[in-house]
Amino acid sequence: MTYATLALLAVAAAAAVTTTAVVVETRRGRSAAGLLVPTAWTALVLVALTVVADSLMVGADLYRYAPEELLGPHVWLAPIEDLAWPLVAALLLPSLRTLLDPSSGAAPTRADAPTGARG
């Protein structure tokens, strides 16, 4: 399996989870932008940091890639396939939080209200 195939599978799975989270947010009466805008900014920052870090590590010869396993395009010295992983992280983490947080979709009830001192 090539790096690109593995990256494509991971991005596709993360995109499916994010799509599910967007559907859940809209069913809860919230805007999907509340999930997608921060996710996009996070992805942009993580990709930029990955390009810098990977390029420094490749340039320092800390690790090498099998050339026959790469697509070919690079961003600075980082192979394009490496940019899938920060994208997967940026998609999955907020989406999983949205999907797994039971309190985010429930309206507060009287039983959930804090109780004060009774006297």
C-alpha cells in the first residue's frame, strides 16, 4: 500500500465522520459553520506546522521516504502525502467531540439546574 492510498483512506474516513457531525449539529439547531470554520483554521495551522517540521526533519536527514511509494509533489521538502495527517486530526477531533458529547445536544432540564443552599 502506498503512502497516498493510506492517506486517502484516512482522509475519507475523517471526512465521513465530519459530515456526520455536521448533520448532528444541524439537527440540534446549530449552524454547521460553528464546527467547520474553527476546523478549517485548525487544519490550515496544522498543515503549515507540518510543512515546516517535516521539511526540517527531511533536510536534516532524520528520515527518508521510499521514492517509489510517493506521488512526487512536495511542499518545500515535505511530501504531499504527509499533509493528510494534520488534516485528519483537524477533521476528527472536533467532530468526535461533537458526536460523543452527550450534553451538547440536550436542553437543560429543571433537574440539571444547580441547587442552592436551602434554609
